[in-house]
Amino acid sequence: MVGSFIPAILSFASVSILCPFFIVFLKKFGLTQPIRKELPADHQLKKGTPLMTGSIFILGVFIALLFSRTPLMVFLSTTYILFGLIGFWDDFWKASRQDPGGISGKTKLVFQFLFTGVLLYYLVSVAGIDTNIRITDSFVISLPILIYIAIIGLFVVGSANAINFTDGMDGLLGIVCIPTYFFFYCISESTEVQVFCLIMIACVLAFLIYNIYPAKAFMGDTGSLAIGGSLAFLAVYEKVEIIIPILFFVYFAEQLAVIMQVSYFKLTGKRIFRMTPIHFHFGLKYGWSENMIVIVFGLVSWICTFICLLYWRFFLHQ
């Protein structure tokens, strides 16, 4: 078990040491964050912060593959890289053209569903995971393969985008995703999953040195979509889909607020929240600082993680 921490230590050291050099590189080539005009005034000051710094997390993936090239580790790494590539494309478009819109949402969804379909097909047809949804250890719902892939495909893409929405304040996604990876580290009986989760926690912790308010760098969609895709597929692999609404509560709250805001505005011309994703609402409505929002959201994520650990221990653990 002690040996499984070595890749994580190497990942933390690599990211923390090399991140400043990467930040300088991004600044030199003008690959910085454009800011949407509608964002609050304090966010306008963040224009020019290096974007796509989440690319450096790939060091952790390479370290994971260096220590283990089993089919499962290759799958986890591939999942992370594929979703990261979509995010990288979006970030590079934004930074190089100084266009906060990035590539179209339709384009991102097409590639997300394409990659998700291929990865799910591998899990079911090659890796041999079952197509059951586990409610408890003794009660499962069996689904035909095509229906399972369709439902889980929607879940994966929806989750990845929900997690992407959460990356909107300095340190927010990093603080919130650490307990989620910790959950999968705790429940998994697979050494590969445990090592992968530890490496991702280490990479995020190292990155937070430069991403905590006031951020010197943003991970961008390169990091957030990759984190989203990897967490969603960890849930699928570990067969804990039933508790994802709780485990991913913060992410889904961010996404649901956007959906509600857009839908309500189209119907009435009015807004439910001051601004979405919902983390902006707490700052504009209640005057919370970024640090306060990050701390509260992080605490909620830890609470949800412990609730899910209890459910897993008493209802899902065989």
C-alpha cells in the first residue's frame, strides 16, 4: 500500500515544480483567459491569467502509466486524455483568438458522446462489466446493453459538463473534486483505481498552490473536462451510479441552476438567480467572497462524500 503513494508523491512534485515554468510559457505566447463581459467586475480583473494550465495534469497520467500499464490503468488514462483533448481544443480556441465563447457547444457534445460511446463499448464488450444498475447489494436492475449504454452515456456526458461548470472561481473545482476522488480511492478494490485517484488528488493539490485566490493560473476546460470524464467513468466502473446524485451534488447543482435560469428566462424574461453557474449567485446576492464560496462548496462536497461512503458501506458493499 505504501508503494501506491510513490506515484502520487512524484506527481505532486512534478506539477508543483514545473507549473511555474508552464505559466511563463503560456504568458509568453499569449494563451491567457478572455473574460465574458457579463461576469462581475472582480472577474474582469482576471483577464490575462494563463489558461489551459490543466494540461500539466498529463504528467500525472504519464506517471500512472509508468508504474502500471494494465488494461484498467490504460483505460483510465485514455478516458482522462480523450476528455482533456476536447477541453484543450476549446481552451486553445479561446486563448489564441481571445474568444470567451470557444468552440461551439454542439461540437463539444458530438465529441463527448463519440468518445463516451467508444469507452462504454470497451467496458461492456471487452472489459466485461455488467449492465446492471445496483440499488443495493441485493437489488439490481438489469438493462439491455443498448439501453444501458444510452442511459449511462447521457450520465457520463452530463456529469462531465456539470463538473466543467464548477470550474468558475479560483480553486473551486480543485477543492470540490478532491473529496470525490477520495471517495473512489476508499471504495475501490482495484489498485489501479486507487493509484489513479491518489495521483489526481496529488496533481490537483499541487495545482492549487497556483490556483487558490488570487489565481496565477486557470486549469481551463483542459483540466475540468478531463476531471469530469474521469470521475464519471470511475462511477460507472465501480457500479455506484445510484449514489451519484449525492456524490456529484455540487456539480449537478451548478448545472441545474444554469438549466433553470435559461429555461425560466426564455419563458418569462426574468431570472431566478442573480447569475449562473450558481457560485456567482452567492457572491452577487449575499456578498460572499470567492474564498468563502470555495470553502462552503468544498465542505458540502466532503459532507456528500461521507454520506455516500456510509451508503456504500451499508447498502452496496458486498
